[in-house]
Amino acid sequence: MPKSLISISDFTKEEMLHILDVAGEFEKNKSQNFLHDKVIACLFFEPSTRTRLSFETASNRLGARVIGFSDVANTSVSKGETLKDTIKMVSNYVDLIVMRHPLEGAARYASEVASVPVINAGDGANQHPTQTMLDMYTIKQTQGHLENMNINMVGDLKYGRTVHSLIQAMSYFSPSFVFTAPPELKMPQEYKDFLTSKKIPFTETEDLMEHINDTDILYMTRVQQERFTDPMEYEKVKNCFRLTASMLGGCKKNMKILHPLPRVGEITQDVDDTPFAYYFRQAGNGMFVRMAIIAYLLGAR
Amino acid sequence: MGTVKKITEKTLQVNAIENGTVLDHIPADQLFKVIQILGLDKECKNQITFGTNLESKKLGRKAIIKIADRVFKPKEINKIALVAPDAKINIIKDFKVIEKKVISIPKEIVGIAKCMNPACITNHQPVPTRFTTSYENKHLKLLCHYCEKTTDGENLQL
Ligand SMILES: [Zn+2]
């Protein structure tokens, strides 16, 4: 079975650092052409324009050609073809498969039936490891290194898969965490147990201002209305977890704000012009990191 | 009087077998799940007798299964750890117990239990389930190899 990237835990610390180095190389020189004889499939069983464009651009920048679909309408999948059959068939044509699927575990299963490497571009609420790698790349880019970061995660820490994977990945670099969330969306116990087992300190708060001045990385997430059983509760909390420029007066100079995007009002527009805003650069980093992961899995780097 | 009554009851409750396997100390409410896991409900020509709601000091109410002329491989029998972790296995020859075994919980469970996550691929496509097990404080937990969610022993469905 060729090496795939399904969950962030598929990479060792060394592999992560290697990917980040290669991504840095590609950022300096975007025109890489060494995969000109390769074909990559981008199979989006669920639409996600942002992620798909990032992967397709990454493939093109490496010189590879891309085939695939951006949603399942008008494909054999909509006629009831099993995931296994689709993956087996596509495996015959291409050198690597990028896939996004609404069901959890779909990418792991695909990697077991595929004869080529698979990159998970999101499987439901489960994993989205290239997002995690780009978050790490961004942290390293803004701080110069990954060690001893104080990371303050804000918003939906219960369902937000990006924060869960980032905790796993950063656990190699002696971080400390602050979890800022409303009671309904607190960090699940299993991740707190994980941190305790690794002797990584964390604190929890419902007050965004409480730890903001000690934070190196302020990781904002979407607080979605549909997560609340009581709509009144959403109205109450949404303003408490909204970041405005006026809250940033006492922050550390090196502090940077990250957000997996798209935002739905957790960060007001006036923050965009502060030196702390970094979420647009963060999104752009996705391409370099995805280039590096594709190159690595194809044995080219 | 009490002792005599108990002994007679015990022998009468479930008939003895000449050769085969006796599974004892099965929680009464798990009897049919054990039968299902061992596949005794299909393609099995052996003579099987079972009793349930028998008195047990340890379990309150227990079940017992006797399968004539059959000895299970550890790999087969350990699967019942999912529902009957305290079960005792007695191998019978000429009406005598020649070997006693205990169940050990397998590290990996393939194709028996159902993942309780409704969004898991295994609940939508013909994918055999696969779990790694952990057993802490008498609590069995199954970590799904695919969706990476945990199914508790209490919520187990087969
Ligand atoms: Zn599952």
C-alpha cells in the first residue's frame, strides 16, 4: 500500500518538518515542473471550491495534469457506484488521488483500496490534514519556529476539526493552549485527556479578553448558528466571540490571528488592517504546503 | 436440602455433553449476541443446548451454551469478549472438563460490531468495520479505524 495522508497522525514529526521545509522552498520558487509526466485525480464527492482550487493549482504548479469532478452530479457515483469501484477505476488512470467526501472514514477506506497514494481533502467532520499542515506552516512563518507557542483557540472547539488536528500536530513542539469557547462548544474531554497525557498545559475560559495579551497565535474559528439547540443562546454568545480591532491594544507584538476561513463575522473587518491579521496569507500558504505533500507522496521530494 | 436441590437443578437445567465446548458465565441478556457472534445461528449442524436466566453469584443472571463436538479457535472465541468478557470456556471430553480457558479481549475487532457514528463510511458502504479495543475499569471502548470515533461497549450493536 503506498503512503497516503489521511489523518495528521499518519505523519511523524520528522515528516511534518520535512514537508514544511519543502513548502518553504516552493514558496520561494513557485514554478516547479518536475511532475510533468504525472496525472492527479481530484475527486470531490462534496463540493468545496476553495480546497479544490488550492489542490488543482498546486498540481498544476508542479507540472502535473488534473482530472476529476467537483461534485457527484452526472457521475457514476450518483448512479449508485460504490466508493470502492470508483477508487479502483480511477487508480488505473492516475498517479495520485486527492479526495473530499462527506462521510467520515471515506478517505481511509479509499487509501486501502487504491493502488496509488491518497490525500484526504476532508472527510466529513473527521480529518482535513492539509489544513493542519498549512496552519503549522503559517505558525512557523510568522514566528520563525514552532517551539513553545502559546496558542489561543477561540469559538467552536467542539465540532471544529481543524482545532483538534492542530492540537495533535503541535503536541510535538511543547506548546501551551488556551481554549476560549462558550459552554456548548467547549473542547471535548478526549482532547484534554490527550494533552494531559502529554503533559501539555491548557486553560479554559469563556472570556476572549482573559488571555489575549499573552497569546502568540490566536486561532479563530466559525461559530455557526446550527450548532446551538437554543437560537437565543447563539445570539447571546456570538458577540462574545467576535474579535474587533479595539481588543488588540495590549497584544504581544509577534501575535498573529489565524482563521481557516471562510469567516462568518467572528473577526470584524477593522481587524484586517492591523499588523496582527494573517488569515489571508494563511489561506495562500495552502498551495505551497499541498505542493510539498503531493511531491513527497510521489517520492519526488 | 438446599444443596441437594441446587445440584439437581444445575444438572437438569442444561444437559451435559459428551464432547465439545461449554461456554459459562455469559451475562443473561447477551446470550443471543454470543450465539450471533459465534455464527451458531447459521450453518451450524452441531447439537447446541443453552439455558439462560440461571442464578449466578458473579453476574446475577447468567446464560450457558453447550456446543457438542466443537472446539473453537482462540481467534473465534475471543470475539465474544465484546459482550461477555468474563465468560469461561470449558472443553469437554468423555463428559469431563479437560481444559479451561478464559477470554482475552482481542486488540482488533473486524467485521462484527457496528460503528455508532451515523456519518461513518461503514454505515453507508459495504465496508467491513474495523476497531481497535481498549478496556479500562471494566469499560470496553472501540476506536473506529475509519471515522476515528469511539463506540462504547454499552452502545454496542452487532
Ligand atoms: Zn466509524
